[in-house]
Amino acid sequence: MRITAADVPALERGVALLGSGGGGDTVTAAVLLRRLTESGREPVVHRIADLLPDTLVVPTGIVGATAAFAEKLPSGDEFASAIAAIERWTGQRAQALMTIEIGGLNGLLPLVVAQELGLAYVDADLSGRGLPRLDQFSVAATGRGVAPAAMAEPGGRVVVLAAAADSVVENGVRAFLSSSGGWAAIALAPIPAGELADHAVLDTTSEALALGARVLAAGESPDLAVLETALDGQVLARGRVLEVSRHIGPGQHGHPGFGRGSATLTDHRDGALLRLEMENEYLLALRDGLPVASTPDVLSVLDRRTGVPLQCDAIRAGVEVDVVCLAASPFWTDPRRRPLLEPRAYGIDCDPVVAP
């Protein structure tokens, strides 16, 4: 599958929806991808079946404060440095890339990186949506593990976290980011293409493109039935945001956690109150106090007028929105893996709500 300039708006909309309110603003990454395609350098997305089983695929992407990425743009060397570092550490040469996360800007940026480095790009990722922590990646869920992981930050520093439990790697990454300008490029150890079916979420780029194309085709301010058909999902509420509250979430060992908050709106259809609990992503929806949807399903909030997904840090009182729910990737419906993404993984004492 070749990504053309005409595909960029649909792919951008699809990855923004799958970000579930997180994953970072897609605008900058979409500009870079559009410029690449308009210059005639169209990325090709390869299905796993198209690759030899021993093709070494490096997961890569941006970690950290994605808002800082737009303010402190990359020099162009960060990804190459991180990938080179993981190659040196593992003694394996990258033959293809995949993204660590299809949701948000990481659904777009690694396509640009693969084209710039002359590497194949694989239709898979380690998340199937937007996720805040490395220890929630699919390789953590399957026991393969996140380490080793190499990071390169805009100031030129490169760090390799060689071996540790996934939670320790996550904490080490956050410690590095706190002193590095807020974001870094990351590369994980190569995974043979023949093993990706067991350790990754497959076909996520092609599915994001198809999702975005359907939603864009539905037009602005579509009827509920049209929107639900385009999303292949459910509209939980349609109404005006009444209140948004934010606070610092629970952390570990005395350190503050991610920003937490909630947004409340009235459903214009029947007057019910819908409250969204959020961290970096939208996590739980309660309708008149009863849970009706939750992670690992993808909750997203769309501007009612434009249909553009609203990030958790951008939702404001007074905005007319549609709150929607998309079913989680089958990878995360496995009861052995679901605990990594269910509400209690974020400190919310609630059972996951399974989409019908």
C-alpha cells in the first residue's frame, strides 16, 4: 500500500481518532508527511506477509511530552541516532521500521523516518491505539519485554536502557525525559517479521487510513446513524461540554503522576449527564453515574461542527461535541492482556466495560 498526498488527510484523521484524546497533535507530523509525498517520495506500507520472516523490524516513535515536540522541533538526527544505538547494542541491523503507537503523531512520523532512512515500513504497531506508558505496549503484554530501548533527544544525548523490568524501563524513560527538553526519539530491539503476529497489533496503519477515509466521507456535522456507520462504533453522547476539571494524578514513590481530569456534558438527545474520566487519554465514560464505556476500547471526543478529534488537554467547556466509542483491537480483548489497559491500570476502581 502506497501513501499518497491524497491519503494524508484521511490517515491523519484516523490516527487522531485512535489516539483516544492522546498521542499528541498530528498537525506537524501531517505537514512533514504531506511534503514528503508531494515531492514524489511516497512511503510504501508493507503487510507482514510481504516480508521475509527473518526481516528485522525496529519499533520506533516519539516518547514524552508531545506538546513539546511542536515547540522544539527535531533536528532530523534523533531517529537515526536512536536506531543506530539499538543496532550497536543488539548487533542487529534494522531492515524495516514500524511505529510504537498508531494513535496520534506516532501514527504518521515513523512513515517519514522510514522513507528518509531508506527502510521498509511495516503495517503494525505496539499499541493499536494511543497509550501513555511503555510498560503497556504489546511486547510487555506478551512477555517479550520493552528493553533494550535506545533514546536520542534533541540536545544530542543518546541513552540505552539495556535490561530491566518493563516498569523500570518506563520509569527510566521518564527520568531521562525530565532533563532532556521533554521528548525523545526511541527505538526498541529489532523483532523478526515472522514473530510480529505474536507480539504486535497488525494492520493498524491500513485500518487507520480506512477509518479516517470513512469519517471524512461522512462530512461535517453528520447525522448520528451516518457517524456510527463511518466509525463502526457508537455515539455515547451528543451535546455541549458543561465543565472540565483537571488535577495532578496519583504518582509513585512521592512523585506526581500524569495530569488527570474529567469532562461533563449533557446529552441533547435525552438530557442524560455523561462524564469522561481522562488522563493522557479518555479512559472511562459514565452516563448518569453508570459506566457505559471504558479503555481498552477507544473513547474519542469530536468537535460537533468540524468532526476533528479533541485532545484531552484541548477540551473546554462550551464546545459542542460527539463522544464516541470504537471497539478495541482484538489483541486487547484477550483476558490475559486486558489488565494492562483496563481502568484499574490507571488507578480507577472500575471494571472494564466490554463493548457489545
